[in-house]
Amino acid sequence: METKIIVLCGYIKEDKILLLRRKKEPFKSLLGLPGGKMQYGETIEDAGVREFLEETGIKTTCRCIAGINNEILMMQNSESKKFDRVYHLLIFVVELVGKETNWKGSDEGDLEWVSLKDLDSLPLIPSDSVMTKKFLLEKHENILNMNMIMKEEKGKYSIVEV
């Protein structure tokens, strides 16, 4: 099992959120929050601002750490049908603020402004969908924490436990 520390970024403007349609596996063709791996010595906030700038070209500041997800991602081998790729992901979701609405291209995928009311009808990474709704759209006084297991079987992702 491999452990990764990830920061995902919520950037909301006028009832829309900026999402990334991934070009690469895992999650190819699905929409998700921009972000990436935290670097050694970085704060959570600095990692979010850096990753968002790298993927969008938009300069922001961190408004808050909105939530923490302790996620187990189990991925199935298409031939053996065994879950032989298992990742332990510690995911921090940050809410970013800034003035820009125009972005640059990203090697990770295409960026899209998505209406918040359309989230349920779009092909989102399941855990990103749950985190967006719980951490970014519901307002809370404290940082929220959740535990989740997500499985990939035959190219389809599903939440097994929250």
C-alpha cells in the first residue's frame, strides 16, 4: 500500500466551480478538483495555492482548510480481477479565493467552469463529488474530517464506505 498526501482546491465564482477533466489515469475523462501532491516542507495552504497556480495559472490565496479526507482507493487489475493497487490517501481540501476567472491550459486536463447546481449530473470523481458538497458547499465552523473507501472495478469508480 502506498501513502500519498494530496491537496485539492476549491475555487468558486458566481455559483460555479473550476474543475479539471483529467487526461490521465486514474480517473481519465472524469471531472475533479484541481490539486496534487504536497511537497516536503510545504504548509497545506501553500501546497494548495502552488498546485492551483501550476494547473490553472490563476493566482490565489487560501481562505481556509475546508476538510480532510482519509481515503483508501482500491483499484482492480483488469486481468486478475484482484484489487492489487491500493493507495492510502490523506486528502486536504482547501478553499481558495482570488479575482481571476481566466485560466491557462493544463497538462493534467482541460479546465471547465461548472455550475454548482449541475454537479450531480456530471461525471465527477466520486470522492471529489462528496468532498465538494460536504467541505466546500456546506458551511461549517470547524474543519470537517471523513473516512472513505473508493473502489475501481472495470474502469468504474464507486464509494464503498463513508
